[in-house]
Amino acid sequence: MTASKNSSTSAHAGTSAGSTGFDPAAQPMQQMFESWLNAWRGFADPARAATASATVNPFATFQFPTSFPFQLPSMPDLGAMASPFAGLKLPVAAIPPERLQALQADYARDCMTLMQQAAAAKLESPELKDRRFSGDAWKASPAHAFAAAWYLLNARYLQELADALQTDPKTRERIRFTVQQWTAAAAPSNFLALNPDAQKSILETQGESLRQGMMNLLGDLQRGKISQTDESQFVVGKNLGCTAGAVVYENDLIQLIQYTPKTDKVFERPLLIVPPCINKFYILDLQPENSLVAHALSNGHQVFLVSWRNADASVAHKTWDDYMNEGLLAAIDAVQQISGREQINTLGFCVGGTMLATALAVLAARGEHPAASMTLLTAMLDFTDTGILDVFVDEAHVQMREQTIGGKNGTQPGLMRGMEFANTFSFLRPNDLVWNYVVDNYLKGRTPAPFDLLYWNSDSTSLPGPMYAWYLRHTYLENKLREPGALTVCGESVDLSLIDVPTFIYGSREDHIVPWQTAYASTSILSGPLKFVLGASGHIAGVINPPAKKKRSYWVNEGDLPESADDWFAGATEQPGSWWTTWVEWLDAYGGRKVAPPAQPGSAQFPVIEPAPGRYVLQRD
């Protein structure tokens, strides 16, 4: 787009030939967009545009705004939740008049620039620096190109309005998020009538792309989600989660997998991996070439892993304490007994790390110290900064969850559906994980490419309402986990500072779920020898970065850990490739002696139940 981003406030910026002052009751942006479309319909034909007089402005009848009455969209729950919960107040937000005037002037100037470009004697498509409009069909059609440029101009202006709001940080972020969702949904590329690429596909396929798009849409409506990959290409246990092993323990909430060793000698202390309970475990065991489980096995570590049950009505009443007792504490005990080792190494990923640290704190309060080491991958112990997820959490929302699915006041417990988790996380990046698939799947009738990460992303896991409501209130809302003695779990006062084991803490630099500074904040809570490593990329791609790929990079700092994450980064050095090698070297130091691997999985007390990956991971919503 060629519209300028300069903040000029010249005297003529807010006016144009034939324009009038913008009435406070003026039309909203959608109507302005339609007016724009009507304006260029008469000259969109290139032949006509070439013969048009340079002095004739075909947009003379179009009314440019000297101001733009903008009513911010409300976040769900803010208004609806206000009346049922006494004492809750709606936030107040306003834009300083001088800042609003400057933005209005910039907007009017950029509108004028764009329309003058459209009215030029030689009609040329504007530059569109957005991959949604990168197709040749957009460049070949000035009418469509200017529609896209008009959209980008308005989307940018709305985002600037949101950024200019004076209000509390949480409200500002919520409004930014709302504007992002609205503008992403309103893109002309999302509509068949405005997308020349999709129209071209219909002509080239003689309508087959439209037919297939409708079939794709009907199929997704039945599934309740947008297809992000060709799910027919993946089968858990065959080409995903296929590392050899056996289920050696199970209860209502977990199956415990013991993997088959891959080396002649193994470290005597086993490694227990705790994946997040809101996702399936095989994110850590996708395919042999990118499996963290396989990598640890290849380096001589015995590996056990928790496979969480996809919660259904039979376990809808389970609480956070149940997930500690039947999940973490049961798994730790089983690994100790099967391996014959009093101490084991432990790893928790995302919420699995939060749960692991909580469980070790519970055991520490009882005088038990089963962990020789702990690894936390993109995990939060301090919930001061929860990133974009903070927009979904406030007292009203938590109370709503407690009263609808949390079993509060004797109500029937329910489930936090995995589908809701999956859709929420997708809409955190709407242009990458939602609308691009709407365009490709429905408008162009394409089948998404097979991608293991996206298959896993769509394989969601439900949680019991009471467990989820407890977690939501005491971590995201009240941030009590970091405070010694503020929470009681399994009858014990929780104090994370009692965890004095060597701990490897990993954060991803571009993580929008667990900001890396939040991952680093765990260094101020835990005691014992600590090592922090920062990886490139995001929440998933940063973690799943096998060394053989020789991709990305990571940062290390061998000095003392300062209080500030930024100070740590200032002294860090970037290393090429995967952080896995650094982690394995660190873990080796706590593995103990090398011994012969066990002859068979399990034990007399813990016989083999079934081959890995087990039944629980195969349960789909």
C-alpha cells in the first residue's frame, strides 16, 4: 500500500474537494467501504480509465471524513457478565482529543492519496504489502487491488485508534485483540465476491473448486472446526507417537508409558516427562526425526511419559488435587518403583511444567524429594505476564466458568471442551491459523497440506470443569502459585522455593502463550542450581527443534542469573542450531551411572497393560 504513515497534521489534511464535515452520526466503516466500491465501479474498466481526463475526479461525490466516529467493539463477557455479578465494573477508555485529531487528519490524508492514485489518468494497481493479497490476480485487477488497499488503510487506522486509547493495560489489550479479530475477519480476501484469486480458480476448474469448497465447508461444520491439515494422512501410533514402548500403569486420569531403551547402556535414573494436560502427549513424539522422546532415548536415558486422559462425563468432577494425586504423584511413585530408583529426573512442558513444580512442592512439604533434576519447557510459575491469554481472564469470566462447569455452589460439574481450547489458540493468530484456511479450503476448494504439528493442534483434549476453574482462578487470575503458603494442594501448603533441585528452564523468544520473560521469572522463585536457555521461534516450533534439522538458534548466558530477563539477554550469546544438545549435556550430569537397560518394561507390580501409545491418546473429541 502506498498510503503514508507519517503523522502530518497540515491544514488541508482533513478536507477534500466537495467534502463536508463528518456528522457525528455518520456511517460506520462498512458503509464507507461500500461507498468506495460504488465510487470506482464506474471507472474500474482499464480502457475507460485510460481515456479519462486527468482533471476529472471520479470520486468527487465521495465524502471524505474529517472525523471518524468510532465505537469500539465490546469484548464478549464484559457487558453480558456485568449484571449477574455484583460489584464488577466496566472499564473506561478514551482517546485524548489531540491524538484523535492527529489520527483523523492522517487518515483523511491517506484516503485522499489513495483516491488520487485511483483517479489518475493511467490507472495502476497500488502496492499491497500483505501476503493475503500477494496473488497475481490482485495485481491484475485495479478494482480488487484498490479494494484491498482501502481495507488495509482502514484496518491500520482502527489499530492505531486502539493503540491510542488511554485506559488500563488489560482493557487496552482487550480492545486491541477485538480490533485485530474484527479487521482480520473483514478482509476482502475472505469473501468470494471480492477475491479475484478465488474467482480465477472457479473459472480454471470450471466450477469444481467451488463445489469442493462447499464440500469442505460442510465437512468442517460437522466436525465443528476448520481443517488445518489433511488429517487422513496421520494415524497416532503408526506415523505419529510411534516410538516403541508399553503402558505400565493407568488410572482414571493417566496412562504411564515406559519406552523401550535404544542404547546398550542407560543412565540409572529415569526421566519422567509430563506433557500439558490440555493437549495430547505426542507433540513430544511426533515422528522419529523430530521426537524429543526418541532423542532422549538415543542419548541413553530411560524415558517414562504421562499420557493424559481426554476427559469425559465420567471424570467431569475431578479437581486440581485429583490431577496432582492421580496424575503427578501417582506417576512419580510408579516410576520410582518400576526403576528401583529413589530419585528420578523430571520434565514438564507448558502447563505440565506448572503441574510438575506444584507436585514437587507438595512432596517437599511432606519431606520427600524424589527429583534429582527438573526441566521446565515454556512453563509458567509466575503468572504476572501471561501474554495475549490475559484478554480472556477476569473475575467475571472466572466466576462464569465456576458456576457453569466448575461445580460451584453445588452445581453439576461440566467439561472445558478441548475444541474450545483449540479454537481459542487458533484465533490468537487469525490470519495464520483461521482465515487463510477459510480462503484455501472453502473459496478455492483446496485440501490442506499434511503437517504433523497442525494435526496435533487439532487433536484437542477436554478437561474437568472443577480442575480447570481452580487453575484459572489461582494462577491466571490471582497469581497465587508464586506466593509461599498462599495455596493448599493435597492438604499441603505450597512453597515453590522448597524445590532446590538443579533446574533447566527453557523459554521461546517469540512465544505468545508463555512470554519468554515469564518463563525466565521462574528463576526468581526456585532455589538450587538454575540454567536458563532461550530458543528462537514460538511456543511449539521453538521447543520441537531437533538437532539434525540444523534450524533456528538459541541463546545461553553462562554468568549469574540477574533478576531482569532483559539483563540476562544483554549478556547472552547466540548459538546456531538446536537447544536439545545443550539440554542433553545438562541432563547427563544428573543421570547417575550407566547400567544395563531393563530386560522388559514394567515390573511384577506394574505389568504391561498394552503397547504404546495406549488407548487414552486415541480418544478424540
